[in-house]
Amino acid sequence: MKSTTSSSAGRKKNDGPKVAPCGDDQILIDFQDQPSPNEATRVLWARLMQHPPAYCLEPVAGVATLAVVLNLDARNDAVRQQACAELTTLARDAVGVSAGEGAHHVIPVCYAAEMAPDLDRVAQLTGLTTAEVIQLHQAGRYLAELIGFMPGFAYMSGVDPRLCVPRLPQPRPVVPVGALAITGNQSAIYPTATPGGWNLIGRCPIRLFNPALDPPCLIQLGDQVQFEAISTAQFDRLWAKR
């Protein structure tokens, strides 16, 4: 009995990504049980963007899942069944494949106290000095694993484990545009003013989202990011050029 259970568990583990309808208008591919799930997600997303099937209106990438939004004429049982079968093959083919390197960005950030209202909180929670928090954050190499929440908001993994802190007990009604934030193992920059509950430890003066540009978002899925400390005077000069 024990060996049968073990064998069954092994088969389930190797069944590949899960693919299933999600409501009437989407199909969800789940890579969470696969090796390098975010990389597999980005590989499949890129392939669907380059060669979208007839039923695909838009692929939407998450950290370890991908939703395929169906065209209006594809929202029926027959097409969903066909799409699930095809996407199962495509998803399996994406596992273990390198997504390649995205663009590399060096983003200026001012960590001055007046632009980092939660820097002291992060220092207290981690037992570090504020200077050490800034140094560790700058030393990180970050990967844009997901673009979401709002246009241009890149969820970037790569935060040093020593800087992993929870969200604020109460979110702010307004987070200023350009605010640099961390929570858990992620860092992000707010491209527009919005409510938010992440820890603000700096501010970026450059524009990350501009609908007049193509693409409108500076940081794309799979891009790599480093942060470079600047002074308040440098911040003001760059802000004036926005």
C-alpha cells in the first residue's frame, strides 16, 4: 500500500502544468508545481505573444500562472476543449526552457529620509541600520516577474532575505508617484499615485509609464533592474525632466 501511494504521488508530480477553463472567457495554466515556474510562465507568454492561436485574445502572465483570454467567438465548450488540449502541449514544452535575458535597467533612486517614510520601520523590523538597508537594497539584482496592479507596476523579485518585511498594518490612502517600495521578497516602484500598503524606502524621479510611448512601460516582463542611489539635488534635476 505504501509503495502504491508513493508511485501515485510521483505520477501526479510529473503530470505537468495544470490547464483548465477559468470561467467562460479564460483558460488558466498553472506552473506552480513545475521547476522554475516564473521562467516557464514567461516562456509561454512570449510564445503566445509572438504566435497567438486563433482563440487567443491576450495572454496575461502572473508569477507562476498564465491566463489566456479567449476571443469572443471562442467562448464555447468545443473551442475551450480544443484550446485546453493545445495549451497543455504548449505549457509542457515551456517547462525547463530558458526565457533568455530581458533588458537591463539602472534606475536612480533617492533614499533621503523625506522620500523614504518607512525606512526607519524596515530598519527596526530587520535589526539593521538605515544605511545597511539602503546598501542591501542597492546591491540587489531584481527580476520583473509580473506586470500588474496598474500599468507599469513591475513586481520584482530579488530582495535580500534580510530585508523581507511585511506590508504596513494599514495601507496609505495615497502613495506618491515614483515611490520605491518593498514587501516580502519583492520590490516595486509606483508608476502613478495610488493607495498602497508596501514599505516606502525611496523615490524614483524618472517616468516608468507613458501612454504616448510604445511600449508605454519602461520595465517589461523579464527585465532586470538595479537601483542606483542619487542625492536630493540629482532627484530634483531628473524630476524636472519628466
